[in-house]
Amino acid sequence: MSEGILVLAERRDLRRRLFDVFDQAGCRHIHSARDAQHAAIVLEGRQSLDLMVAVLGDDAAQARQCCEQLRTLKACEDVPLLAVLDEGASLQPAQLPGDIAGWLHAAQIETELLMRWKQHPPTVSMARPAPAPGAAEKALALLARIFATGGGGATRDATARLLFDEMALDYFAVWPLRKDGGEFPVPLLQLWNGTEPAWPAVESQALLQHVLAGEPVLCRSDAQQRVPDDPLLPLLGLSGFVGIPLLDERSVVLGAMLAGTRRGFGDMAIVEPLLRCAAARFAQGLELGLTREQGRAEGLIDALTGLPNRLLFADRLESILREAVRNGECFAVLFVDLDHFKVINDTHGHAAGDQVLQEITRRLRGSVRASDTVARYAGDEFTVVVRHIVKSDDVQRIAEKILQTVAEPLQLENGVYLQVAVSIGVSFFPDDASDAETLLKHADEAMYAAKHQGRNAYRIYEVSPEYAREHGMALRSRLRHALGNGELRLVYQPQVDTGSEDIVGMEALLRWEHPDLGPISPAVFVPLAEETGLIVPIGEWVLRTACRQAQEWEQRYGLRLRLGVNLSALQLMEPKLPATVFRALQETGLDPALLELEVTESISIKAAPNLVENLQALHRMGCGIAIDDFGTGAASLDYLRKLPADRIKVDQSFVRNIGVDPDDEAIVRATIEMAHRLKRTVVAEGVETEAHLAFLREQACDELQGYLFCRPLPVVSFERLLAERQQLMGLPTAVPA
């Protein structure tokens, strides 16, 4: 019986990326391990896997040893193994062990992994005969030789000839896709066994057209019977026929690879993945050629600044948008325009103007995080994408930082100092638009608003009052029915101990899956819920649902995980809040000590009646109290002095700038020290990199939360994470009656 996928990587971030790709594809059983020894513990008692994916480093001997150790595990015998070559690794594909079914670079995990997974030979089961002895080894050897020849340019013909000869094919061809409105394509290469026939018209070749439309064709030995109207098959007497679309990294069809034989193909479990891997190689070569052609015509990187140009930025923005839609995230687009740049060119010359653009590039890059994108859009215009934002304040702080860093005096090579300024426009996804073109348009409009209001400033895009009313009313109306229609759901993000990295808690986060618009950002619907008062019944549902789920996990795993639930300002002002929480705890049976209620620092103590009294009552009940978004409000010390807070959560806008902004590092350092002096524990939010982790460990931060460890997970995925931990620790799992 098949029991899932093993991902193996020493680096935590690579393990998490591999896990996330398979998890988002709906895989039910995903096991992750640091090395072969760790895998032996994780896979104890498992019968068989579908696939192994291992990240290999620099040393070929160590790579072979790792693969050999995996093969000694019962669950890993005869299981296809995909190798991932780490960034900068000196290990070459030709040095990979012979039993590797395929490989990819770490940079291709998100774009290529699933395709390679579908290409790997399935594990042989008792239900079908095993392939002939040595067939798999021969296929892997051929595959290694194909990869050794390269994928494009002058090596393309050599690769085709290798396939044609080794597989004893009678026909092999690679076709490009016809450009819209252009002539029918001619084959990039075409090999056949026999004298050259009078080739049928391209438009009459049904199988070719089918493959160019993106659909693979697999005929083991009955091609002519299955497709009697294709003239190529009887012309060459082909019985076996395989056609595979050539896809780029965005799964766009670039062309087709065709292979045929008169005697029919052998074991398709060997033939199909081999040809698919070869097709991927041809697709890479074809895409490389197209990219070079496009690069010669338009360029992808700006020659002066080294930034992505307008074309490449548009492509990246589309990719970021698709990812945000999948994950229900927010991001912002900034349009940055230099003020009075023409005056600089006219006064000091174009060489000086080029120096200014290069220095502005350096300052823009230094103002954003590594996960953000900076591009030169045109002339003196730059664009920035700020990703993974929770609230607009995060982006406003970045915009303010850009204004400050650009305003610092700039010295030209001739010693002259200039004072430069920029105007910035900001638009948000999905608040302001759901497509890339409109997002840019709105950011551009906001930038011109900043110029009209005096320059050297930023403005956030504002829609017309009429549109705002129409858009807001539609969402408000739908939100009223979202709870009853089952459109709201909870996801859970783990909180880990800084020292052991073991799970100690989790935060329940609300998500809205709109039936027409897809995921709606909390930054959009939570303010609407607060405006309409819907946040009170929605908040009660969140509390009951999260407590019930936490109690179920407590009974099953006994981990004593702390559950964090956010309370809105309206909930905190409700006189009946303590009774609501008490009732939820009674109904679900959750220990009050496991419930931590989070209050955001932006709520004014003076302006929120009942806030202090409610929190004190909840604290007496045994619940924990946490101050969320600490450091972003004006009343940080007032909160610590007046509220019964057990825990402080350092806002992610500061944490994400660790290693980027010394001022934010100082804020994080001071917050941790102050909290510890006041006997409060500290949770750092937004931990995304190993540099963040190292800094927070050095500062003795107690707990961590962020994408470095785990993204917010739906119930099924979070439970899988807990089960994996339970198995790793060798602990029994209790099954509730």
C-alpha cells in the first residue's frame, strides 16, 4: 500500500518549500526529514512510499552515501528518487548516483517539482508485471546521457539522435508552436527510418495539432486504430506513437515532441517518463532560445541599473499575483518617480543623470526586503512590489523609508552634491484591483496625486466615493451571509520555541473564500465586519470553532498547545465578552490555561469602554492575554502598565527588517529586553529567514512565528504536522472515543 512522499533537506527553508508544494497539490501523506537517519525515524513502520525528493549539496560522495542510506530503509526500496541541486552547489547532474529518476535546481521547486513528480516512473506494484531486467537501468543511463548533452542550440540534434538510436525509433520530431496569425510551423528537427516521404500537410496531422493544443498522446501499439484520420501514421507505418507538449515554466505550450515506432513501444512505465524527461529538456532549450531572442529584441534586465525592466517586471508581477490568489495574501505595488529629473539632466548632463539613477537604484534596494521586487519601469520611473503584507502600515513605513533614504545628499563623481526627491504612489492587491494592469494604473494615478500635492511624498490610491460605496456595499452584503454559507474558515500557524524549535502554540487566523472572487484578504473584510458590527458574531464563531479544534488536538496528542485568538475592538467593548468566552470553554472542554486572547496595541485604552475590565476578568478566568502588533502604536508602555498581559508579540514589520534596518533591529532588541524585565514572554512574528532566527536567538526571544517554520495551515495539514511530530518523538497518539 502506498504511503506518500518523503522530502529530505538539511536546510529548514528548503524542507518547508518542498512540503508546501506537495501540500498545496493535495498530497495527503508528506514526511519531511533532515537526513537519512532522521528519515529512518520518521518512516518507522511505513510500508512503501510513492516518491522521495532529496536536496543534495556539493559533495558527490556524500550524495551517493545519502542515497545508499535511504535505499536501506524498507519504505524506500524501489521508490523513485528526485534530486534537488542546492543553489551554488558544485555537484553536477552527471555526478548524481545512477538510481536518480530525475533532478532539478532548488530555484525550480515551485515551478518544476510537480511536473517532475508526474514524470517519474511509478513504483512497480504486484498488480502488473515488472519491467524486463535491466530496462529501468538502461532508461536511467540514457536519461543521464541526454542531460549530459544539454538541451538547446547545437546540442539539440545530438540529443534527438541519441533518443532515436537508443530507443530504436522510426520517427522523431520536435515542432514549435505556430505564432498567432503566422504560418504553420516547420519542424525544428525531424528524423525517420527510410527514404524521405512526401510529408502530409501540417494542418492535416491530427495528432500533431492535438499535442500543440497542450494534450499529450500515448499510444503503445494501436495508434492507427485509435487515430485513423492522421495521414502520418500509415505513411510511416507507425504502430506506437507518443506526443508530448513542450511547456515553459508557466505551463505555456511552446511546441511538441513526437516519437513513433513501427513495432510498438515496450513497457510504457519506462518509456513514458523517459520521453517526458526528454521533452522537458527540449522545452528548456526552446524556452532558452525564445528568451535569448526576446532579450536581444527588448532585453529583460536594464543595462544601466541592473534591475528587471518593464517586460520582466510585468512577468514577475503576474507570478506574484497568482501566488497571492492561491494563498489569500496581500501585496502592494509602488510607483516611484524622480522629481525634477529633467532639470538634473539639463543642468549636469546625461552622465550625471545616469549616476543618479544608479544611486537611486541602490537606495531603493536597501529600503525593501529580499522577498520584494524593484524594477526600472521607464526612464526615471521605478516600480516596487512589497509582498506578504498584513496591514497598510507595513507599506507606509517602507514608503516613508524610501523618501528618507532618497532625500539624503547624493554626490556625483565630479564632487557636486545633489538633493534628490521622489513621488510615490501605492496600490494594494486585492483592495484596489485584482489584475496586474489595473494595480499599476492605480499606483501611477496615486503617484501623480503625490506630485500634484507638492512632490517628495507618497499617496495611497483612493477610489471615487461612488465606486467605494458600490464595492463596499457588495462585499458587506455578501459578508452578512458568509458565515451561514460556510465561506469562512480558520487556518492555524504554529508558534515554536526558539531553542528547541518544537511547537508550543498556534494562532487561529480567519479566512474568507468568496464564491466568485476567491480568497478575500482579512485586511479587506475584517474592517468591513467591524464597520457593520458583524465582527461580534463572527468573532464568537471563531472562538468556539478554534477552542473545539484545540481541544480535539489536545485529546489526541496531549501537547498542551496554547491557542491564540484575536479579539477585535468591538468584542473587547462588549460587556458580555467574559461570559461568551466562559461558555465557549465550557462547551468545548478546553482548559482556560490553553487559551490566549490577543488584543492589538492599536486599540485605545481610553476610547474602549470595558476593555481593561474585560481583560482582567478573562485573566482571572485563567486565560492568557497577549499584546499583538507591539511597537506599532503610540501606547506601548501604557498597555504594559494597565493590562494584565502575559505575552508580547513583536510586530512582523520590525522583525522582517532584521538585517535591513538597524533602527528596527534596535526596536526589537529593546522590546525583548523590556518585556523580560517585566516578566513577560516574547513572541516574534514574521520570522522568514535564517538571519531573523539567528538575531532573535541571540536576543533570547522566547518564541517564534513565521514562514521560516510554517505558513498558516488548514486543519488537515496542521493535523498532519502534529502527527509527524508525534511519530518523530516516538509518542503514542490517543484516539478520542
